[in-house]
Amino acid sequence: MYNVAILGTGKIGSAIAKLLYHSGDYNISIGDIDPRSLECLTELIPVDTFVIDVTDEAAIAEKLQGCDAIVSACPYWLNAGIARAAAKAGASYFDLTEDVETTRSVRAITETASENLIFAPQCGLAPGFISILAHHLYSGFEKLDEVKMRVGALPQYPSNRIAYNLTWSTEGLINEYCNPCEVIRNGLLCEALPLEEIEHFALDGVQYEAFNTSGGLGTLCETLASSTGNLNYKSVRYPGHRDLMAFLTRELRLSDRRELLKEILENAIPITKQDVVVIFCAVTGWKNGSLQQISDARKIYPISFKGEFWSAIQLTTAASLCAVLDMYLNGTISHRGFLKQEQIHLEEFLANRFGRYYLEAAKPGNLI
């Protein structure tokens, strides 16, 4: 049995706990500052819980002594402190952050931690699975020209003018729309503006738009810095969404008043679990002397898991982290130190008991 501590009992933290618990191979303890949230979770699965302030690094390090791994399902700004506590506790560390600076902080912590540990930020969907998929596609080329990565968590039934519903962290969404975006353009590492370079495409007869957003590339700019002419990540939305968000963030200058923007979005845009995750990756380069392109497109739908309805973004985010954690603990991932998501092999990920959800939930109506 693996001893794993999870910090955070939100939608994703709870889903991670349930996936691991129902596998039968994990002793799970889960901590949060909210006792009621912990009680709600234990009504569904009999796991150990503890109340803790995750900003208290010393308390976390002391509490989590003896754990094989620590999972942070907390907001991104708390992750650096949790990673430091993991290093002090002698436990490997996993998180879901999309924030670039947070990932850099985790990497710096790795350099002073035990060499027997692994520190794996960005274990979600994007960054996360999309980098694993991109690596699988581009590794077959002799020379790369362009790597395009597109991901969106969208309502299946858009009914408002913004053609969007909240499906995950509002803070993370605002970060994506307001922070600079790393890209490689004509062989040079650059920063691009968010919400720019809009493009349109169709998949399965549905029209989409895509535009620059921050964080989705993970560490790929570093990995491919000398290997590709162009690399970019864009979020997928329904047509018209980008223009309205640009009006809010730029013309009304709410990118400088993010708490107000969060309040507006959360009071005006309803949450939905009836979503679909759209994943598209295309790689262009040279094979056998000719310019070729290979693409992968998939849609992930909600599922019913042990009688609960899980949204597609909840499933894909939680399953991806559980797969990486499980692969590390069972020895499939032998790497130690700082783990880049693109160091994980797609075939091994999809063969994993948690990674398989990326195959089994690719059609609506699955019951698991």
C-alpha cells in the first residue's frame, strides 16, 4: 500500500482521493482548512482527514512525515510552500499548477531536496497530458518545423452570449487570459500577448476558435528551444468568446483588477458539469526527406463514477495526476528530481489504470 497525502478537498482534490481510494492500493490522508469539506468527503470514502493551514510549512512537514508522496490540489499560489514542506518531510511532490512562476519555484526547491525524490508539477490536462501527447507526436520526426497544442474545457450546450460556463478554477482561467504566453517563433523563445493570434477550425462539424493563453506549454519551450522553429499553445473556445473576454480584460482594464473580474465571472457565468474537453495537437516536420504532418484530436466527456456525475475537466485533471503518481510509485517512471511532463511516454500513460480514462471517456455516456 502506498501512503499518500492530499492537500485540498475541492472538486479535483476530492476526485483524486476517490480514484486512488477505489484502486485499493492507497492509504490516503487528506487535509484542508475547512472541517466541513473534510466531513463531506468522508461521507463518501473512509479516508483519514486532518485540519491544517497549508500556509504553515512547518506544520505540513511534521504532519506528513512518512508519506511516500504529497499531492497539492490547492490554488497555485500555495504550491511553492507545500513543495518546500514536502522536501522537508522527505516525500515526493505532485501538483496541478498552470502558473509559470510557481513551476519555476518548485524546480528551484528540487535542487536542494533529496536526490531520491521526484517533484512533478503540472500534472493535469494542460499543462500535463497535452505535453505527453505532443512529445509522442514530435518524437518521430527527424527535424521539427512546428508544434501546435490546443485544449479547451467547454460547455456541451452553450446558452449565453459568451458561449462559456465555468468548469474549473476561476483564478486559473484569469491567469490564462491575462498573463504573458511563452512561445517559440522562428526559432526564438518569445513572449506573446494572451487572447491574440486568434484562429478558427472545425472538429466533428463543430466550429471553434483558439487564441493564445498562458501556461499550457508547461516546460516544452525549454525542451524544444533548439529543436523546432515554432511552438505555441492556445485555448479552444466557441466563436465570439475571445472578443468579449478582450473587452473585459483590456478595454475595461479588469486584467489589473483580477479580484473584481473573478467576482463578475462567478456571479454571472454559471458552473456546469455538462462539459466536453477538446484536445488537439498537430506536429509538422521532416521525415525521410519530406515535409509531413501528424495530428491527434480527441474529445473527453463526463462520466458517472461510483454513482457520482463527474465533469470532463474534473476527470481529465484528476486522472492525469493519478496516472503520473501511480506510474512513479509502481516504478514505471524511474526519473528522480524535477519531472517534465514530456518525459512521460504516452503508451505507458494510457496503459495505466488511471490514464486509461483518456480512452474510456472519449465517448459520452460511460459508466465507471
